[in-house]
Amino acid sequence: MKIHFYSTAPSNEYKSWSNIPYLLQKNLEKRGYLVENHVMSELEPFKTIFNLPVRIMNKIRAKKTTYYYVRTPLHFWWTHIKSLLIEKNSNKEDTIIVQGFSYPPKNSKNRHIIIGDWPSEYLFEKFLRRKPSRPQRSSIDRENSVIEGADAVVTLFPNVRDYMLMKYDNPNIYWLGNVVNIDDDIKVPGNILERKAQSTRLLFIGQSFYLRGANEIIAATKRVRQLGVKCEVDIIGIDPRQIDEKYEWLKVYKYLDKDNPLEKRRFYELLANARLFVNTTPGWSGFQALLEAMYFYTPIVVRPNEMLSTYFSDLSQVADIVMPEGPGLDSILIESLRNNQRHERMSQAARLAVESSTWKNFMDKLEGLINE
């Protein structure tokens, strides 16, 4: 059987969508499928011409829009045309797997499976907490028609599946678990617990969207150090120019590209040497990075959100949770840095909590949907 895999960037690029397209294609090929990647790229120069004024307006006004070229009818039409050409050259037994919910619609020949995190309807309702504009509403309606027409829809989060089953008429909506996005060549060091016990390094992973959380861990570390508690901070994914504070105990790395062997090695060295993974950005904590950290026996410090509380049966066993009525971030950091016995217990629990989040388990379930 041949899989036609539609993605928003080439699936041989590790960095695309938290490494998922790269590892999805690799795991499909491991199981004997012939996979052909089709990139649903945006047409130039239309993309640049459309997006430039949108980016400028988003920089100068408080109410930002998500309506970039990728959301326009033109891009939807273009991906539909591409999919019809692929349909013409496909065999009836071939399967279409699509990254994301937005496009293209199901063709008349092939089984159509969508894999994504959450639809735009969920984004506006749960994250942005506002009504979409008229163009955004039209884009959401197009996306909803794609979801309704698919043979199977897979979300990576259990609460999103519950939401989608209530929102859509399509009953074929599934949660197959999530995945730790680690390639086969990555091994957890045998002395990982010893390294964690000796470490005083706090790790933050996230792009500019998470800048508030990065600044929070820097400020908390500064106060904790003033109390005589040794600790250092490593930040991955944010441009150093966006961080105003400069200290000898703070290291800010740009995005570390796992396609680059040196940057990939550095990323996993930082992960292995981290005492804690800290991302207290309200509403979202960078789920894929968080799973990788836990796979490397790293306890996490987060603010509560629906994704985490529904994914982990008892979040408090693997995470310190910053809440208004609970201990502050400073107290949490001090306790974790000083209490080795508690830290080791949480390290073990963090790893145990993601043991089932493997590509093998995910692919076993996905293969069942492919072969229906």
C-alpha cells in the first residue's frame, strides 16, 4: 500500500511541526509502507504580498489576527487542485494522510486520515477566547467541512477529542495517544539520575510565544540566587536579542535545529543535564518539548492547563504546579534544588508517565485506521 502524506513542510526536515512529520513518515516506512510526501506549500509571491502587511499590523496593534495567506480561499483552492492531481495518479487502495485539519478536502477515491493537534474552532474558543473575524470565520467553516468529510480524524489530545465529538457530526474522531519525538539514535544516558541529582540547571524550551514564561524563570532564578541557592538557567528557542537580562548564570540559545548534528547533540546534552524543565507560560507549556524532558527523567514546573490535566492522570505526581493559592515559583525551585530525595522520586515518576507515549504504540493504533 502507498501512503500519500500531505504536510505543510517537507517531511525530511526534522524541525517541521515539532518533528512529527519527519518521525511519522519514518515510522510508516519502518512498517513497510511506501510513503510519498506532498508539500502543501504556499504560492509565492502571493504569500509574501499577503502576509507582509498582516505582520506589520500585528506588530503595531493590540488585537492581532491569525488570518495569514495560509487561511485564504486561494490557498485552500490551490491545495485542493494539488490533491485532485494526486488523486488522478493514485491507486484506489492508496491512503491519504494529512498533517493538520485545514486542507485539502477528501477526494472521491482514497481513504483520508487527518492528524493534528486541534482545529481552529478550538483555538478561538479555548485559547484566544474571542470570536473570529468574518474572513477567519470563513476559513474555519472550510476547515470544518474538511473535518466532517474525513474517513478518520486523529487529535493528539484527549480533551480535544471530547470537544470535537461534541462539535462535529463525524463520529470517526480518535485520540491515539501522543508521542515522545525522539529519533532512534538518541539514547538516555545510563547515569541520568546521577546527573540530575548533581545538576542545578533549570531548562526552558519555547519560542517567542513563550517569552513571558522565559522572563518569569529568569526573574525567579535571580531572587533564588540572592537567597544563596545555586542555580543556572538554559533557554532554548528564543532569540537572545529578545532577552533583556544578561547574567553569567543565564545562557540563551536560539532554536536548536535537530537536522544539524552539533545542535542536536547540544539539545540533548542540555536535556540530560537539566534538573528541572520549567515553562510557566499561562495556558500552554509546549507539550512536545515537555514530553521529551520527562522522557529524560526531568520533573516539570508548569501552570495548570486542560491539556496537561487530561493527559496525565495525576499531574501533581510528575509536576510542580504554580497556582495562585499554592507555593510560588521561587519556593518550588528552592524545594526541588534542595530536596534530592523528592526530586529523584519525581524524576522516576516523570519518565514512567511517558513510557506509553511511544511511536510504536501510536503506530499500532494508526495502522488499524489505515487498514479499515
